[in-house]
Amino acid sequence: MEWNIDVSNKDMSLLLFSITVLLSFVVYSFTNEVMDAEMAFCPIHDEVTDSCIHDNNVPSQTLYSGFLLSIMYVVSFVLFFNKPKKGGLSYKKINDLSKEEKDLLKLVEEDNGVIFQSDLVKKSNLTKVKISRIVSRLEAKGAIEKRRKGMSNLILLKKE
């Protein structure tokens, strides 16, 4: 089973922002409960600072969690306002592709932009010679890259 999940930066930032708001509420509630419990069970209470003299770890916990939540807020805002890179695959800008070349590129794209040349022969029902010629033309046009892998060729779509 293959999962194809396409999540944009804005969707991811909104999810991260929502999680951060929820965690902020949890941290705030936890800190208040711990401070209330600390005040209730403190044997020596400092009237000036209105805190327990023996245990002062709540502010450090709040500081650490506040720092992490701040980072999460910043990351969510950066993701939200960050524009995705334009472009994509360079073959889409090539206008003079034959039907066979377009079909072959679609097969490569369906396999996430990487496929063995022998698999192209199987999937396209074209001869080895025909595939080899089409691959050579596409490589000359700059749409793909052919790499030697052992006894076979690996075909890769070129990115901009």
C-alpha cells in the first residue's frame, strides 16, 4: 500500500500552529496547578515574593517549555509565509516533445522520477531499441538524465 500525501507548507504550518496553541494551554494549566499545589503544601512561605522558599523549579520548567513553544511558533510562521519553490520538472517546459516522448516521461514520473530503462521497456510495450532512441532524444533535450547502474541504465527526471 502506497501513501501519496501532498501537504502544502500552509497546511503544515496551520497544523503545527494548532498543536503549539494546544501545548501552550497545557503548559499554562500545568504550571498554574503546580504553583497552586506548591503554595498549598509549602512549609515556609515567603510573603515578599509570594512563593515557596524550598522549591523553585516551576519557573525553570515554564522557561524551558516557553522556549520550545516559541520555536514552534516561529517555525509555523516561517512555514506559513514561505513560498514554495516554483518550477518543477524541466521537461514540462519543453514544447517540442513527441507523443512517445511524453508517454515515456509520464511513465518515469509515475515511478517518482526514477526508473530503470528495462522497466520502461516492460511498461511501454516498445522495443529496447525504440526506448533507447527515445531516451537519447530526451537526454539531449535536457528532460532526463541517464546513469549507468551495473548492467542497466537508471533514468531520472531532471529538476530545475
